[in-house]
Amino acid sequence: MRVVFAGTPQVAVPSLQALLDSPRHEVVGVISRPDTVAGRGRKVVRSPVASLADEHGIEVIAPRRLTDPGVLDRLRSWHPDCAAVVAYGGLVPVGLLELPTYGWVNLHFSVLPAWRGAAPVQHAIAAGDDVTGASTFLLEEGLDTGPVYGVITETIAPTDTSGDVLGRLAESGAQLLVSTLDGIEDGALTPVAQTSAGLSHAPKVDVDDARIRWDLPAHIIDRRVRAHTPAPGAWTTLDEARVKIGPVTPLNTADTDSDTAEKPSPGTLVVTKRTVDVGTATVPVRLSWVQPPGKKAMPAADWARGARLTDGTVVE
């Protein structure tokens, strides 16, 4: 099939690569988000998907919105049989949905109808789910509401971050996407309407959502930190400066190195030469790495030593 691919971040790259490697499908055009300006030198940065398309000599368009003038004409010029969508980052208007012969097939990183929305893996980890997965479905006007072609599942390990899970799903989901397009072309797949059973929503996660609330139970803090690692990055404040925090480990009382039997209050540090623990609403959690403002991430004990932190220091 002649396929148009719509995607932007690194998690979408394996899907584009899998389509490029497929002997059955031809990627005739790519839609991605506009270039960004980043770094001290204010360099123009292409999206990971656009960069891969450039390497293969595939035409890329990067409109601010798919309703912009010229997008419809360009899409028509590619004569697509199908459009594949993976983490594009924008809504497809109704006027474009019916243009490809087989419509738009979206690879979504959850087992639909669970976690419809922009951040399914982050919400699954934060909620304590043991299993997630990926779904391919026929895109329609509603948000992730279209009928489903195929599903794969993925176990969430107790120490998995959202980056870990998305990395695995990006690879397995790419194969699901290709097999879905194969089945559509063969006439062997018919999408099945979603039910309302198990419906949940996963709105976009922003920086404020990633702030750690030390007055929550340790197991909830653990989930939320892992859910927001690596992006947008869990954080707390020390003397009003924002400090990024890596995954934490909830402790049993016997695991602590503190000489005091008294449980630290939420946000209060317990510092030794080797460890930094923080009080929560239940048991303390042990920090792994910390990234102070303007510096690289470092082991928590090195951070505490360099900042001359002592027992009783409070983070908020």
C-alpha cells in the first residue's frame, strides 16, 4: 500500500522504520510537527520522525495545524491508500479522515478503551497497573474512540519507568502496526467497536503534574515518580530551587541507615554517607539520583554531600 506516515517523537521512529523496511508498503510522504528551536545556540531541530524521513529522501510537511492551507492538496498529491499515525501530536480534521482509501490507522500505547488520551503509559504506571499494551484502531472524530484492529500486551515491572515501557512498546507496537496494514490490505481484518467496559482517560501530563507530594504514601510517590521519568521529570524544591528526582525505593524500617527510630515527617531528609531518604505519609523512600538546577544528574549521596545537607533538611 501507499502509506502516509504521521508522527513526531522518538517513540514513533520504530514504526516509521518498520514501514520503510516492509516489502509490502511504500511510505510516500510524512507529516510531522514543526521544527523547534533549542539550546543556547538557538539551533533549529527537526523532529526524530522528520529526520528519519530526510535520511530516506521522503517528502515531509510540518504544518502548525492539519487545517492549514495546502495540507489537503499535498495529501491528495501523495494518493495514499492508508495513513498511519503514531504519536503525531495533533488532531486530524474530519475533512482529511476519509481521504485515504482505508482511512487513518492509529497506533496507541494502551489496550483500548483503557487510557484514551495523550499520556496512556504515564497514567497506567501512576495508577499501579500491572499490564498495559498497544492497540491499532481506525481513527475517527472522537478521541481514541475508533474501532480496534489489533492489540498486544506488555507487563509493567515494579521498577519500570514510563521511558522503559514506551521503549518496549515502540518496538513491539511497530510490528503490530505493520501486521495491521498487512491484514487491511489482504482484507483479513475488520475493526471491532470499542465497549465502555474498562474505559479510562489519560490527559496530557505537564510539569506541575510531576511535582512530588511528600505527604502521599510511599507506594504512590514511587509510582508517580516512575510515571514521570524521563518526561516531564519528577521534581521537588529545596530552598525554592527546583530539583529533579529519579526513581525512588520505598523502605521498610529495617532498611534505613538512620540511628533514630522516629519516622521522618513528609519531605524531611535522613542523610548518611551512602544514602538519602525522604519521609512520606507512610514509610520513607530512598532517592536514587538527583539533578540540581543547571547540573547533571548525580547519585543522591553525592548531591547531599556537595550541598552539605543534613538530617532534618526539608524538601517541598
